[in-house]
Amino acid sequence: MSTRIRSASFRRKVMSAGDAAGFIKDGMTCAMSGFTPSGYPKAVPVALAKRIKDTGETCRLFIITGASVGEEIDGELGTLGAIARRTPYQTNDELRRKINSGATDFFDPHLGEMDGNVRRGFYGPVDVAVVEAVAITEDGHVIPSTSVGNAPSALQAARNVIIEVNEAQPADLEGMHDIFIPGDPPHKQPILVKDPADRIGTPYMEVPLDKVVAVVLTNKRDSPRSLAEPDEASEAISRHLIEFFTHETRKGRLPPTLLPLQSGVGNVANSVLKGFLESSFSGLSFYSEVIQDGAVDLIDAGKFRVASGTALSLSPERLDQFLAEIRKYRQTIILRPQEISNCPEVISRIGVIAINTAVEADIYGNVNSSHITGFRLINGIGGSGDFARSAYLCIFSTPSIKGGGAISPVVPLVSHVDHTEHDVDVLVTDQGLADLRGLGPSQRARTIINNCVHPFFRDAMTEYWSCAQKSGGHIPVDLARALSWHVNFLRTKRMT
């Protein structure tokens, strides 16, 4: 029996993944741990998919996760049509097709609200929670693995619990977590994080033994994604941001160590974060959702004194080095429930500088981070809304041109609004940076067109703005022209 299961009572619950999957039936609501492809259950979902394929049974589930997860859940079950409903953020190609075809119902809440919504029963009762852990202590405490996400609240809300103890995840993760559940109104407790380095909870999750129906031993690593090397556009965006932060410190609007940084997920976000390596800034802190390669590089360079998040999502190339030195990183990295990492109360109190990526932004400052041409879901809003609404500075970045020169991510009017102009302080592209603070709609439009739009599209955007102003009003909009921009977004005219 594994030394990872140190409680005799929990050892008596050990069974195969196939037997554990037998507790999951058609029509159930299943909460599964995981936030990005890290810390998610791997054996039970695969065993469930095998059972469905072998028996031909109908099994349609409502799957609730922390955010995106690995192929073993969204890929295996999604391909079989076993996911009837899904929330929140996801990144799987097949599941995305199911969602956009209407075969899977998807709703997209803010990630910081998920845990409370699950506990309060807003989505109905949770039949089964399947959670990955690195160990179960002598006292029956559950040690999370490479992400925390929704797992503590899933354990609390579920009728039945399955725990996957993954021996491929390093045992030295124990001690990296800070688990705190604030409870629910009218007795919700304040979240007393005053600095990203503060610990306010326990290094483990709790679950009553009588809820646990199965413990499954597994031995499979997460399935991280490789990150692209920084390109010219992302390097330019990073330079513009460093120049902006330098200016803000000179004006006294930011301290020399800045304020806690938050960064979104993906290649552009990771590249922008890496730009701080060559900057003069040091003594920085990080309060975000996902700790990617760029954040670990900044820890190694002595730039970050602390990095707080809810998930470790490192590239395969970076993961091996991280695991070899995990005891060192345990002194600097804190993993929390997403209810804490994405809490607007904390984000506002400590003054987070939020840097997220836009799919498209318009000349008025509205941002779309989830859909193409207004109706086709990509991944979801993720946690960007949690940070945008409450940040000390809300920054969105995007390259100024995509699709081989066919697409301008800066548009006359976004086709879908995730973040309104009321929240967005700064828009930055590889062309330049637009500081939108204190500007009215017309000033915003001129500033964004002059600073952020790619030269190839600038004349067309200027023409749109000239026509829009003829309509008058507080926010001049030429709706017909704005719509035609999206209808013809795969423009026949391309850069030569």
C-alpha cells in the first residue's frame, strides 16, 4: 500500500479506477479538481470513458471544474458526448466544437464566484466530487497536488467523494498550499490577505470520511502545454508596459517595487511577464491564478519575492527543472483556492495590477476575451473579469494584427463584450500603449487609433471614426459599419 495514504481508514477505501467510476451514473453532476491541465483527476475519467465505450450506455453528465483541465476529462468524455453541461473555462478542441454546435450546454461564470456558487447549490446538488491529491495524512487531511482550484469547496459540497492519490506528483508539494474557505452569507468571514505572502489557512483540505466512497492510486503526471518563444509583437508589448510602469513610478502613482502583478494565461501573457527579466524592477510580487514559466523565471532571477496563485501550469521543458528544485520553490510559491486567488476583495485591497489578453478590443475600450465574431466560443472569460473589476490598474494587451495580416484585433466595436470600458484603464499592442484613464469616449477612440491600431488598418479605422462622429451622441457609433467590419473580418485586401 502506498506511503502516500497515511490514514488506515482511508486505505480501506482503496479500489481500482474502474470500480470507483462505477459511482458515476447518467444524469449526475460531477465536480472535478483541476485548473489548467494541472491537478486534475486522470484515472477515473478515463475508466468512465472506457466503460461508456465498452457498454454503449448513455451517460450524460454535468461537469464542474476549477477551469480548463486535461484531455482525460474534456477530451475523452467530450468526444463520447458524455458532457451534457459544462462550466467554467475550457480549452479542448472537441469540447469547443460540441459547445458551439449546441451539443453541450456551457455557461461561463467568473472563476472567483464558482466555489461559493457550488457550495450554495446555485447549480444544483453535486453528486460526486473527483479530486486529485498527492497524499492523505494520518489525520485524514487531503493534500492537493499541482492546483487547488475548486477542490476544497467540491469536497465540502459533494454527496460522495473519490480521491485520486497521484504518486507521479511530487510529495514535496505538501506545505505549498494555503487552504481557506470563507463560508457563505450571512456568516461569511473576511479574507485577511494583506500581502501576497500572507498565509491564512491550512496546508490541507478536509473531507468527512463517511463521504469518501473510493480512493484510487494513480501514477501519471499532468499534461502541460509547451509555450512559444516570445515573438516581436509580445516583446514590443512588454517594452511598452515596462516604459509605462517606469513612468508611473516617476509620477509617484506606483511604488518602486510596483504593486502585486497578475498575468493571464498563454503565450502572449507569459512573454509579457518575461519582459520584467531585463527591467530594472525588483522586489516584485505576484498575485494571480496561474503560475507559468515566466513567473518561475522571475523567481529564479530574484525579481519575485513571492508568487501566489491557484495552479502551477509549467511547460514540459520547465517542469522537470521545477520538480528537481521544488523545496526551494516551496518557500516562495503559495497555492490557494480560486475563491481566494480570484477574490475581488483581496484584489482591491492589495492593489493588483491586472494584465490580461484580449481577443479583440474596440476603440471605446470595451474588451472581448472569449468569442470570435460574437457567437463562437473560444475558451471562456476565465478569471480576467475577477481582476478587471477590482484591479488598481486594469490592462489588456493584444497584438495589433493577426491571421497573416487579415485581422485587426482592435475593431470599431467588439462583437462580444466581456469587459466594459468602465473597467479598462490601459490598452496596449505592439504598436503602442493607450492610457485611457480620465478620457471620454471620443478621446479614447482617438488615443487607441493613434497608439494601438496597426498601420495597415489605421486608415480604415480613421474612416470609421469620422463616419461614427456624424451620428453624434456621447458615444458616437456607426453600427452598420461596425457590423460590416466583423462580417468581412477575413478581408480580401491583405498586406503585401
